[in-house]
Amino acid sequence: MLKFISIKELDFSKSWENGWNKISKLANFDKYLIIFWLLGPFIYLIERDPADLWLSLICLIFLIRCIKKKDWKWTSQIWFKSALALWIFGLFSAITGPDPLFSLQQGFVWIRFPLYAAAAQVWLARDRDIRVVMLLSMLIGMLIMCGILIAEAVIEPKPRLTWPY
């Protein structure tokens, strides 16, 4: 199947194999963390709370890694500075809104998304073949979700799809 979707510039079959070989050669901690990262699309299929936990753990471990290695170069990138400014502006807006406590709680956690992007960029997905494994993992997760939604539309037709949530 992977040969069918491959192109001359990118052989998915070879990248899949190379990616898993590279993962198997990593130190145990890095290996398990990459596998945990690759499970993300399937964790998102379970429900929102496990997905939030997955995302939060990736971000927290990334921050701990940055503290331990004293590696903060990624924070100087303009996209991260812009995301941080937007987040701070959102927190200020939350504080000045009609329900500041609720809004602040909801807005505070949004920093996870730029942190996740930074973690993927500078740590988890540095290698092209490992990125391809993640992209294929996302494709498999998406196909599973499409199958679930098609089954729901066939088995239990209604105006709004609710499976698996």
C-alpha cells in the first residue's frame, strides 16, 4: 500500500522502515517518548481527556528537557514569540472579561499548542523518516475515524454525528 502512494522524491515504504529502524536505535527514554508521540493520533480517537493529557505530557516533558539541557534557542523564533504574545494578550483579555476566572482557566492551557509545535520541530520530529512515520500514523488514525463516522452514519443515521464521543 505504501508503495502505491509513494512518489519518486518520497518513498513512504522505505521511510516507514527507516523511521522504525532509527527509533529502535534510540536510547530507551527517547524511544518510548517517540512511540508515545506516535500514538497521539490514536489517543485522540479515544476521547478528549486522554488527548488533552497526551498533549500536556508532551509539552511538560519538553519543558523539563529544555530546563535540563538549558536549550531555549527555539524561543527566539518569530512564530513562537508571536504565539506567546497572542497567548499573553488572550490572558489579559480573559482577566478583563465578564467571567475572568473561567476565561483565565480556559485560556491558560492554550500555550500547549505552540509548545507542542516547538517540541515537534526541535525535538521529536527532527528526522525526516520519523516525521514520515508520524504522518502515516496520522493517516491511519484519520482513516479509522472516517470508518467510525461512516459506520455511525449507516448504523445510526441522525443529523449530528456523535461517535466515538
